[in-house]
Amino acid sequence: MTRHKTTPIRIETERLILRPLAPQDCEAHISMMLDPDVAATLSPNGKPQARHDLWRQFASYLGHWEIRGFGWFSVEEKATGAWVGRVGPWMPDGWPGIECGWSIARPFWGKGYAPEAAIGTIKWTFDQFPDLSRIISNILPENTNSQAVAKKIGEEKTGEVFEFWDFKLDIWAAEREAWRSRFG
């Protein structure tokens, strides 16, 4: 699936501004991913990766936008302009569907930013892809924080499992019509 580019993308929620990841977000992203608490559920070994690997990871996120026409959004606080994290749709080669993922920098945990941003990006994703029947999130079984976010954004555990790296990730999903009736 590729989204056709038209005008610059900007999503506003009550407290956040979401825009496609851009090169100027690289250092903030690397800093977030170097945090052991963030890396615990987002890296192949549960530990922060080397800076050069995180740089390449970020470059692949920018490339995803070029290849697919959609991808991670940078999340910024409206009030301060601070970079909060990345949230949004992505589907690298071999993925089981378009995923809404989220990674929030630790100083912003507990503020409800992940579900707020995810709801905004899911709405945008369903608007861009009218034939998309569901959106998924791949979540480690022990990642109770992400499971709580998934529930808040209308996803349910499907019983499906996606194997990636050495992980067996639970697939959580929201069916389009049920999600739209709840969130618009």
C-alpha cells in the first residue's frame, strides 16, 4: 500500500502536533532509544543499541515514508514544542499488516500521549486507505504498558502471533467499522 502525496501532513490533537518524521528529529529519536527503559521492549536484545545502529534505524524510518508514502509521525507537545516520541502507521516488508506503533520518550510517560497520538494517526490511516479493514499493533506479551495503550485505542488481542527477531509478538487489532463507530 502506498499513500499518494499531496499536501504537507499535519495532525492536531488536543495537546499534540503530529507530522512525518524528519531529519531534524534524528538526535531526539536516538536519545529516546538510548534510554534502557525504552529499549527494553523495542530492541532485539532488550538493551540500547549502538548509536550507529540507531542512526541507521532512523534512516530506515525516513525511507519508509519514501517507499510507502506513510510512516512514523513525530509527536510534539503543542504547549512546549518538545519532541515527545514517534507514533503512527508503518508496514516494513514482511509485516503482517499496517501497524500503529508508538514509542514515547520516558520524560513523557504517564501523560496519555501514546493513546492520544495513536488515535489521531489511526484516523488518518483509515482516511488514507479506505479499503483497509483493520489496523494492528505488534506487542510483546510482557509489555503491559503497550497492552494498556492498545485497549485505550480500541484494539483487542487477536490470538495471532507475529515472530520477529527472537520475539513472539501478540497481534492486537481494531476492525475499521468498530473503531470508526467508537472514535469517528
